[in-house]
Amino acid sequence: MSRQAVTKHLVLLEEANLVVTVKRGREKLHYLNPVPINEIYMRWIGKFERKQVQALYNLKLALQENEHE
């Protein structure tokens, strides 16, 4: 990937508020912004994951009940 392509991608991520930049002299440091990334996760992935976690929890309870019987 060329340097110009990386720069374009970083600009887009910065405009989307997914990346925060800090300038130090000639350096421009890029950091992930966890808040919007977490919001995206919860909106798109979290709702599917909840069902799987609940199913695993139910399985655990069922197995524990069988152990006690």
C-alpha cells in the first residue's frame, strides 16, 4: 500500500471520528477512538452475540442441573 493511500485512509477515519490525531512537532500520531468503535460494535455485532452468550449460559445451567441429579 502506498504512503498516499494510507494517508487517504487515515483522513477518512479521522473525518469519521474513528481515529484521533495528535501532532508532536513533525510527527502526527494516530490513535483509535474507542467510543464510536464500541458504539458500532454494540449496534452491529453485540445484538447477535447476546443470543449466543445467553444460549451458552442456558447450556451451562442445564449441564449443572444434570450433574446434581
